[in-house]
Amino acid sequence: MALFVQKFGGTSVGSLERIEAVAELVVKTRQQGHQVVVVLSAMSGETNRLIDMARQLDTRPNSRELDVLLTTGEQVSVALLAMAIIKRGHSAISLLADQVGIQTSNHFGKAQIERIHTERLKQELEHNRIAIIAGFQGRDNEGNITTLGRGGTDTTAVELAAALKADECQIFTDVDGVYTTDPRIDSKARRLAYVTCAEMLALASLGAKVLHLRSVEAAGRHKVPLRVLSSFSPDAGTLITYEENSRLQSTVSGIAASRDEVQVSVLSSAENTPKLRLIEALCTEHNIEIDMITQTQQHSEKIGYAFTVHSNDHLQVIEILQSNLGYIRAHHVESNMGVAKVSAVGLGIKSNCGVTEQFFSALAQEGIKTLMDASSEIKVSVLVEEKYLELAVRTLHATFFSESTE
Amino acid sequence: MALFVQKFGGTSVGSLERIEAVAELVVKTRQQGHQVVVVLSAMSGETNRLIDMARQLDTRPNSRELDVLLTTGEQVSVALLAMAIIKRGHSAISLLADQVGIQTSNHFGKAQIERIHTERLKQELEHNRIAIIAGFQGRDNEGNITTLGRGGTDTTAVELAAALKADECQIFTDVDGVYTTDPRIDSKARRLAYVTCAEMLALASLGAKVLHLRSVEAAGRHKVPLRVLSSFSPDAGTLITYEENSRLQSTVSGIAASRDEVQVSVLSSAENTPKLRLIEALCTEHNIEIDMITQTQQHSEKIGYAFTVHSNDHLQVIEILQSNLGYIRAHHVESNMGVAKVSAVGLGIKSNCGVTEQFFSALAQEGIKTLMDASSEIKVSVLVEEKYLELAVRTLHATFFSESTE
């Protein structure tokens, strides 16, 4: 008897028919003699419907109340799935964040899970119940409802799997695994049977949408065996492994691309360089991640720094920097939204210096100008004009995967 | 400074425009210097939408999970109203049953409020916040979500008003008060400025839909000053009073009518009379109210009892009685759905024996045959064929209110 945590995303529970299909999948696992904890997202479209209502009332709705509103989406899903499973003659119970005991920080809209009390859950499992947990939500230490941010349901699943020491955390989604690149951009993309956690981490942080960064980080922290598979046509999917020396390791595992990037430039007059340390401190304070930090010199008279932020943080970062121009010794803040980040990720990059060279020369041969670049032991990233995204992805995929696809 | 509990029903919060209007009403009360606790229903249509989804999965959805599902409706309303009030520059906070501390029995779908912990609510009021409470919901002592049944939001409001010793509990609805009869049935109906709690109780139990029976019972138990008024055109509405000797008292206060009745007959062979005591005990055990109990003799060979139940309980009561035929010494159970109950209610009935006579002779003059009848100190009720409902109401309204309307 194994214990599986099975997470189903919004499209997997997007209609009553889909909920019936998920009920069948879960019951099948139970019938194989396993214990099952299910974690659900809101039915697809529901979260956006709720956000739309909130925005019609207030363009910047109160963040505490927005979390109260949004968590109803998952509550609907878990109740419906529990009904569908109970109707099939199996014992099931839905549990919300306060009933499971998912305690978070009080950052509404992007709370962090601080602790999961597993007593109740273990009791339910001992009573042979299928426990169906509302993902994405928590409670802070004052009992306020919080949400973990988009993709938070993956995090709930991984953290629950870690807390319960589950045998596997299975992320059922609308794709059947992790691909060498986004198949919608390059039809030659192929599925990886295995990917290491470090690589998955890099892929997720660089724009691969199959798993959210925070959930992969959580999996890595707890070494949770994580599998990505499709709820529409379940097979083995892709397993995220922790064995970094696998002989199956290829040099590059995947090409990631993201449009959700904005290039921000903090400029100054020549005699007065902006203080990068203070810029970084301000962003950290507001929970905004910055990446690809580069020193720049635009026009002769200005010197400064450029970096990228996620487009969700765009307006906030501009507001913060502009209201602290004196403090950070800057003169002017600019931003450029028409950009995309394209990256190659692979454990082999660190031991194969040729990869970086191949990467840049392939892009150069296609005439793709790179605006910024950044690399680490397992990735090489460039920022390009957004219009080059598809071309860059296909060029790099052909460069690193051409032989193996034949 | 007074403390008002203001309850808004489904149509009052049925759209974002209506939520904005409610926000204006609440803010206006706050600006007059009063403390306000708001209690909300789900947006109109939402509860039915959720029930429909549940029934598509299971014709008899699990009752615990149905409550988890349905309570999302009120959660959406309170979050949205809080946002709308906060946007207007006032401090507001939404609170769910577990956050307020509304503790109920564990009868899913029709739980009773056992206790309200007011500490948190009082704190919020002391901080000058407008507290916005999700009606209709509670938590049992194991932390399961419960609902109070249809009309439960009125009960939440009244129980909160009692617990907080509020100066008035204002039930905002889509009608502007309590009428002498349903204006949709008789256009000559007129609004009552005052009605005693005992009369309101009788009217509610006999089919007047403006207030739910349980909420009037709760108001009466705690002597909560209760006012019914319209959220669409707020004025003084109708005040429910506790002064039964008012000189303004008329003999009959209202004519109530209900289609939600089913006549049930429990029949037996002549030598074997059914045991009424056991029938009553079975119904009590299953929380089913029976009314208008009458001994009957249908055909020569059968003797038995007839009574009425609410149509919601129809299928359940038939099932219970039929599976206990031997126990209750019965031979056969029949039911008749094509009936309606029409009643006159008034404190003056007990002191004026002419009322009952007037009541029956008025119906007889119009040729309306009564199937059953029942009376108490403050009401006279008859069961008639459903097709006579409107005629019976208009006849009785003309009989008891003709002079005063001129």
C-alpha cells in the first residue's frame, strides 16, 4: 500500500464531466489498494470570473478580501469531487485549509506555507477515506484566509506530500509531461521521461509552465518524488528525479521561453551611479524578484543598471523605484515590455563549455540580436525582442536536439 | 450611537450594481455614527446554480459536501461587499462562520445555531470596522461546515443581533414590509406598519414568505427588535413588536397562503386503526413537521389519519411511513399534492369568536370546499384544492379588510 498525493489542475476539473473522470481516476488508484490524498484547483475559468467581478468593483481590490473571494473556487471543486466519489461508493471527505491545518504567512495573494498539521489528514486516511484538499489556500495565524498565488495548488500538493511522506506526488495536468520545449512553439519538442529537479527548477523559473517554480522548489527542498502526467490520457508522464549523475543525462534538457518579462532600466547622470545594493534591497523588501542584472551605459551621459522582472510586478516595481529615486541615486526609470527570455537548461552545461558558444552562435546565425544575457552552471539565458521568441526557440531546439530526434 | 444588524437577501446583492447600492446604504448608516454588522445571502441564483451542479453529479448529493458547496455563495457576497465598502474609504472586514464563531448542531442542511462567540465581532466594531458576515452558514463542534437551511441568513442576522444586543435587526429584502396578504395575489393588500411577533410567527408558518419562520421564532425568543424593509426603496417598512395589547391591534392582521403543502393520508382496515402517536414520533425523529392532523374515514372499510407536511418533506415522509407500515399499524399511505393552505392570522381572533364563523361562511358563499381545517388562538387555516387559492385569499381579504381600506 502506497500513499499518493494526486493534484488536478483547473482544466482537469473544468466541467462536471471532467470531475466525473477525475473521480474515476482517483477511485482506480484507491481500488489498487493505495491511500489517496487529492488536491484540487478551481474549475478552469472560475478564478478569472471571480477576479473580473472584483475588478469591476475596484481596480485594486483589497487583497485580504480578494483571497476570501478566490478561495471559493477550490471549495466548489473539492465539494463536487467528494460527491462524485461518494456516489461511486467510496468514502471521501473534502477539507479546506483551516480543516487540514495549512498555516501560512499573512502575505495575501502570495502567502508561504509555514506549517501543515497532518493529524486530521492521517486520521481520515486511517479511516480509509479519500481526503480531498482545497489547493491554493491557507490560513494565517489570525485565521484570515490566504492564497499562495497562481500555481499555488501545485505547492499545496508538494507540501502535503512532504508533510505526509507520500510515496509520490502526481501532478495531473493538461499536458502529459515535461517537454524539451513548448510543443506549441516547436512541434519537434519531445517528452522527457526523467528530468532532474535542478533542471526542472531552471525550466520553471525560465518560463516552462508545466510546473510552477515554487512547487518545484518545495519538491527539491523536501526531495518529494514528483511526477507530471495527464489527467486526459494518463501514462507514466515525466518523473522529476534527484539523481544528478544519471547516465541518461543529456547536455541540454530543455529550451524554455517566457513572454512574462519586462526589462527595467535605472539610469542616472554620469557623475552619480545608482546604488544597485539599494535597488535590490527595495525589491526584496517588496517581494519582487529581479533577474539578469546588467550594468548599462545608455547614451553617453547616462550610466545605470538594467534587469528583468516578472510582468506581474511591472507596475509595482516602477512605482517603488520612482518614489525612491533620491534614495537609490537614480535620475530616471525606464521599462521595455516588448521582450522575451529564451534559455537553454541542462546539467551538462557546467561540464561542457561548448554549449554557451553553440547557443550564442546559433542565435547570431539567424540574426537574432540579444539584449541581455545571463548564465549559471545549468542554464544560459538571453533576452530578445519578443518577435524573435519562436525563431529563437526553434533555432536552439534544433541545435541541441537535432541528432537525438532522428 | 446605535448598533444595527443589517441583513440583505439574494436579490438585494443579486448583481455588482446591487452590491454597490448595498455598500452605499451601509456606508450611510455608518456615516450617521452607528455601528453596523452586515449579514449577507448568496447572490440570487447562485445557490440554485450550485445545487444544480451537485444534482447533476448525484441526485441525492452527500449532505456534508452539499453544505461545503453551498456556503461558497455567501463567501463570494461578503468578499465583494467588503471590497465595495473599502473602496468607499470605510474600514470593513468579511467574516465567515468559523471566523465569527457561529457554532451549530451537526445537522447538515438544517443545522441549528447553538452558540455565537461575539469576542471577535466586538473587537472589529471597536476598531470602527463594518463587519460583514456570511449568513446561512455555521460550523459544528468538529469544524465541519454546516448550513441553516433556506432562509438561514435571516436566522444568522437575528441570532447575531441577539448575541450583540443590537438596537435593531433590519431585514432588507425585495418587498418593503409585511402586507395584509401577498400583493401578487390580491392587489388590495396593504402594508402593516406594525405586526406583533406572535402574528408574524403565524403568518410565516402559514406561507407568508417575507420572513422565515425560524428567524421569527429566534427573534421572539430573544425579543430582538426586527424591521422588514426594502433595499430598493428603503423607508420605515414594518416593525415586528412585542406589545400584544396595542390599541392599534386589528382583529385579523393578515391572510396567508401556501402552495408548499402536501396532504398525506395514513389508512388502515376497519379493525386496525393506525397509531397516531407512532406516526408523530417517526416524523419528529426525522425532523419533519406535520400539521392539520385529522381523523378520517375514507370509503367504508378504511379508517385513518390525514395531515399536511411541507412539500420539501413529501418524498421522505412517504418513504418513512411506507417502510414502517407494520409498526404504525397502517395498510396504505396516500398523498395529494394539488392542495393549498389558506389562513387568517390575528391576535384578535382569540377574543372574537365571530371571526371563525365569518371565515368559513365567506368561503362557503364562494363555493370553496374545505378539505381540512385547523385553528388556534390566533389563526384559522383551511386546506383547499390548489385552484381555489387566489379566490380564497381575495375572498378572505375582502371579508376582514374591506372597511379599513376605504
